[in-house]
Amino acid sequence: MHGDELSGFRVETSKGTDSPILRLQSVGKRFPGVVALRDVSFEIARGSGHVLLGENGAGKSTLINLLGGVLQPDDGSIWFDGAPYRPASPLEAFKAGIRVVHQELNLLSNLSVAENLLFEQLPSRRGLVNFREMNRRAAELLAEVGLDVAPTTEVGRLGVAQMQLVEIAKALCHESKLLVLDEPTATLTVREVDRLFAILHRLKAKGVTTLYISHRLEEISEVGDQVTVLRDGQHVTTRPLAGLGIPDIVQLMVGRTITGQGAIGTAAPTGGEALGVTDLKLAADSPAISFSVGQGEIVGIAGLVGSGRTEMVRALFGADPKAAGTIRIEGREVEIVSPKDAVSHGLCLATEDRKGQGLLLEMSCAENMTITDLTRVSRRGLLQRGQEDDFSKRLVRELRVKTPSIHQAVRTFSGGNQQKVVIAKWLFRGPKALIFDEPTRGIDVGAKAEIYELLGNLASDGKGILVVSSDLPELMAICHRILVFSKGRIAGEVSRAEFEEHRILSLAYQEYSRVRAG
């Protein structure tokens, strides 16, 4: 056995390179009323980049949880590194050499970035935590993934994209034989994605096996040699990625052809102003931000991680205080100092963290859909369940939410259906303008097309829509124009006729280039 290092990430190899690192044989997993996996069999070659694909609900997360020790299979067998593998806990999986970076972030929000990164092996001196050494090591890991925050920063103050980079950095500081990454780039922009791919290429060269899950099909050829496709809990195929085009992959995933990716017409909307912002400042010394969104218009917000996109949205919605600026809804100036104020004025926000901030996971579909305006389903202060059911059934039909019952807890829904419930709750409120922060994060290609269609329908109904996304092709498909943020300011605006990734990225890097030049 020998080891090698990459920023503290030690690689262990112990078996012949010809034997598979992982083998599943007839694996099955059931939950009450649901067969999540059925007779799944495939192998992953040692030292390879393996991609796992499938729609939401295909069984990918269940399989990852089996590998990570969160769940145990009901049927079949798993072999890892040449031995039978059945971890009883995530700790056992970790000790066996499997490290999982989950799509749902698993960080301690009240601790610092450094404490989260090195929590399992805090450096000590004379029995006390050596904070200087801890912060030094953390700074190296943060530099490796390209995250420009202080190691002492409290994690709860970071955005979702920044937290994702912390999760990736955390995975790099522990020895591993198989690194599992579930949607690692869902909220990352091109710069961070390129850096992650470079890291994965270096790990692969040192013999580390990766299992990579992503709904961004254009990126999988960068990290994968082989692909396994699951559909409805069953194994469809395992084959080389070489020669497979995106249409072929989509066909394997969904069993049908996806048409209409949500592209809007090129005609500019002719309605009045739905949302207006003038001289908005997040702090006294922050740049002033001004823009407008017309009725029936979809305006995109692009920018790198840390460019201030989410911070601006939170201040606009009243979730964080603003230092200055005025906000207008349908041309009328309004005072927004809390989310309650925003909603009362007709401004609604579909947050990037739908599970942590957008939904009440243990409550039902019906309860989540109507919670934004209980007065509509109440009489004399008492909730009318019949009215609640009627409204939610109509919304389920209109948004094509897949659920066996409106009384099903939303925690059991796929990502795409959870996002539809978030949209439904705001439609129930009757918004005048909507903000969507990463609207398709962790959503498969089929559900994305449906979300795009919903956004287009909302615009057609005269709603003003602001969309924040790290996915430039997504913004270029659904927006009338795009505002590009760089270092907390609007670096430029790009009209639909001028949409080009290079142009948008040049604006996104603009302020960073000025800082380096200075």
C-alpha cells in the first residue's frame, strides 16, 4: 500500500488495477409504498471517472445513501475494494474509504468554515485546539477550490454556492478510495466548475475513483469515462461515454424525447414596470444598484460566486437589511424591511435553498401550497380543510405536480416536484413580481423543461420575473435580457440579441480584473 497527497487529500490504493473498485449485484431497496431500487447491477472500474444519471426519482439518491452508509439494501449485495460491503453508518463508510459530497449540504452553520473543514481531525496542541494551525490548513483547502472567504467566517453567513465549495474542500482533506459527488456544480459558475474539474483530473491521475452525479449533461464528458443510467429505480445501461451525445443520454434517462427547453420568444414585453430598484445599497460603502423588470419580462442575474447576486436578492426581499435605496412594485414606491412586507406588497421569492427555506418538509403538499395566505382557506379564524384541498388540487393539476396525494409530505417529493410546490405557494398568494434564485438547482432535464414552461406562462400572464442562476445556457434560454453582477455592482446589461457566453463572462470578470490590475 502506498499514499500520495493533494492538499491534504491522501490517496490509498491496495488492489490490482484490473479489479473493479465497486460492484453491485441485484441490489434492491424499498420504502413504504415505493420501490426505490429494483435488481440494480453494475460495476465501477478502479481509478475511473464514473457518471450516474437519471431523472429525479430514478433512485440515484437512494443508491448514494447505500454507499454512504445512510441506508442498507433490502436485497442483493455490494462489494467494495474486493470485499463485501454493508456499512451500518456514514462513519463506517468513511472508514472504508468512501467519501460522499451530498447535494443537500451537511455543514454546521454556527461554526466557522475552518471548524467545519477540519471537524473530524482538529489540530491540537497540549490538549487544546490549535486555531492558528486549523485556520492555516483551512486557508490552503479554500485556495484549492477557489473560495475567497476567511477561514474564520461563520458558515451560516455563506451563500449556498459558497457552502457547496466548502463541502468539496472538506472532502479533499480526508483519505478516500471512492469520492462520490452529488450535483457538485449545481450552484457553481464557470470559474468554480473549471477549478473543480482540474482537481478531479489530478485525483484521477493519482488513482482515485469518482462517482459523479449531475443534471448538467454538457459537463459529464469532462469527468467521466463510463456512464450508468437509472430509470424508475432500475438499471438501464452502463456503457462508455465516448460516442454518446446529449440527445442519446436524455433518451436513455427519460425514455422519451424532450422538446421545448423553455426558450421564450424574442419580442420584448410591452407592459409597465413590475419591479423597480433605485440606488439599492447593501452597506453604506457598497455600490448602488438600480434596475427595472417590466410586466411580462424575465430578467436574468448572472455573476460569479461571491459577486453579490444572492445578497442583493435577500436585501430586496427584506431578508437582510439594506443601507439605502428605493423599491417600486408596479410603479409605486414601497417600504420593505422584512419578507412579510415584501409578500404583502406582491413581491415573492423562491429561494435557492428550497428545502431549508422554501418548504416545510414534514407538512403536506396541500399545507405548503396554501400557507402563504391562510385567510383564503379559513372562516372565522378556523382552517377549512375542504377549501384547502380544493385549491391545492387545482394547483397540482395546473403545475403537473406528481404526487399520489395532496396530503403527502413534501419531503418525499423529487426536487422538480418540490420546486413546483414552491412556485404553487406563491401563485396562491397572487404575486405581482417574483424572484427565482437558482430555480432548477438539482433538477433533472425533464423537470427543467417544465419549470421553464411555468416561468414562461407566468411572464405571459404579465408577471415580472427576476431569475438568478449560475447556469448561463439556462439564462440565455429563458430571459429577455441579463444583468451581470461583478464584485457587488452591475457590470453590464446584455440584451437577448447580444446573448453570448463569452460576452457575459467578460462582464462577470470585469471588476475582478480591475482589482488585479490595481
